[in-house]
Amino acid sequence: MRVYAANGTAIATAPATARRAPNGTFTLGQGEQPQAQSAALALRTLGGIDALIALQGIEEPAERRRRAVKYGRRALDALDELKLGLLAGTLDQGTLLRLKSAATDLRDSSGDEKLDQVLAEIDLRVAVELAKAGMA
């Protein structure tokens, strides 16, 4: 692949060089005047910022599926914790908040139709339990 100069990044000009005097202080050369800071130098990138942002939004199907499975497991763990708290009579507000937090992640599509159906059933169960607790 050949890269042409027009697609490269712009080269910034080097500032005036400062010299260290023998006593440890900095001085400018005799004939040099301090240069005013130029307007913001715009660096050109190969594809532009828009291309980089677009690339960040692209994710592989395996990554989406893995994330969806993680969210589903987290919701099932929260439902299990809710069940144990109800049976022991020690249900606290933190358990319900974790369940509500897990419910927000279940609505993303994984790309796998069967996995999405399972996640929808888990989401329904979470919604029912939150409605029973009055946190719908």
C-alpha cells in the first residue's frame, strides 16, 4: 500500500529553541523574537475522525452474542438472588436495584434469533418481579 503526502498528517512547525544558560536559567537567542502562537494547527488524518467513530461502532456478531449472554447471566443471577432473599425473608433494596439494572441491558439485540427469544423471556420475568416489588 502506498501512502501519498496529501493523505499524511500535517507537520507542525517547531517552536523557537530555548537555550540553557550556565547558571541554570533559560534564555532565547539574541536575534530571535518570541513567535506568536499560530492559530490551531489542524492535523489531517487518513480517514478523518468520522471514519474512526464509524469503525468503533462496528462490532463482530460473536462479540454481540458474548455480551448478550453475559447480560442474560447477570439477570438470571439477580433473579436467583431475589428468590433467595424472598425465601430467607432478607430481601433488601440493593437486590431490587441490581435486578432493575440488569433489566436495562437485556433489550439489546444479539443477532441470534434464539438467544434473543431467551433474553426476551428473562426480561419478561424480570419485569414481572419488579412490578411485584413496585419498582416497574
